[in-house]
Amino acid sequence: FALIILDLICAQDPALAQDMIVVPGEVSSYSIVLSPPDADRSFLHCPGANHTFGADDVDCEALREVKLFHFGYPPIMERMYADDGAELERMFRCAGETGVITSLDMVMPDPQGPSGRVDWRRVLERTLPYVDIFLPSLDELLVMLRREMPASPQAADALLSDVAAEMLGWGAGIVVLKLGARGLYLRIGARGIAGLPGAGWRERELWAPCFVPEPLVGTTGAGDATIAGFLAGVLRGQPVEAALTSAVA
């Protein structure tokens, strides 16, 4: 898998692979997604080198040359959730000190595995002060906070403002909650993000519906594509409404 990954990246531009870390004796992480019709997806996941990835694997000095640092999936990266997220906090603090925009994505913890026993409230409390854009799904966040899952989508929607306000209170600049077929919710507090060129990035609360294709075949990759669209909008200096549209599109 490592050779395939490097070959694909080098085919785009060899310079993109020059800082890739190759660790002897470890395998690359991979997932197999089972997505049958009319059923929820299942994931077969091999964490591989993701479990040993730590803060020291990020060259913070190199971040001074870029605009945005995005990190995803700490619930499936053992060192990132060990010790109440000490490595995750250290990495984001280091990134934040460079002045780069920081963003964090999540994934559902395994309720039957070690990540399901982590005090994610503590992890988020210590990490979010260094996170400009926090982009979990609402379901992931409710599981992490050990809140009872709502009985209906309408009940879940009623929690949005409250949950987002809690994350802002812990230090996040912008909270973006993925809602599956119901779209994307955003809340920005007083902090926001310093220096964003687009308009409207202070004290906002917005909700964007999905563009739903017909027929809808599957949703694998939809959350990652949504985040990519949103971050692209941020970097292009779009107003906040346009960045949300970029995300759901």
C-alpha cells in the first residue's frame, strides 16, 4: 500500500511526496468500506502506522510556509487519544503558534474498543483552544460527550445550538457540524478566526441544506468532500455563506 500511495502522489507531482514519512516495519493504514443498498455502511479498518503517529511527526517549522493545517480522525490514532489527548493537544498548540489556520475533523469512536473508553470531553477541552475550525458530525460529538442519542432528527436538530456553544466555550473558533442528509450547520463565536479575507466570519449561526443527487447511490467520502469544500472556501476568501455552499456542493 505504501508504494501504491507514493506512486499515485508522485504521478501528480514528485515534490508532494518528498516529506512523506516512511517507517520501516510498519504498514500503511487502510479501510475497506462495505456499502450495501438500503443499509448503513460498515468499515473494516487497519490502523497500521496511524497508531504510532505523534506530534513529533509534524514539522511545525514547515507550517510557517503554509496557510492551513488540517488533521483528521484522532479516535482511530492511538497516540492521539492516549493520556487524555496529550499528543493531540501538543500538536495543535505547536501548529497554532506558527499562525497557520488549524482545523480538526473527527470520526466515530469504537464503543467496543479503547477509543470508546476515552474521556473525549477532557480531550476536547484541552485541544479546542488551539483549533480554529472544528468539523465533527453531530452524531460523533454526541457519542464523545456521552449524551443520549436523540429519538428523531428533529430532536437532534434541537441540540445543535447548545452543542456548538459548548464547543465554542471550550475554545474553538468556528464549529461546523455535519448532519448527514440534513446538511451542514455552522456557528461562529466572538473569537472567529483572525485575518480571514471573506465577509461575515464573526458571531454567525447558519444552516445549509444538501444538494441531493438522484438517485443517491452512497455517501462514502461525503463528509471528507464537505470539509474539503468548506476549507477551500475559507482559503479562497469566500464569504461565510458561500463557503457553506461550497461545502455542501
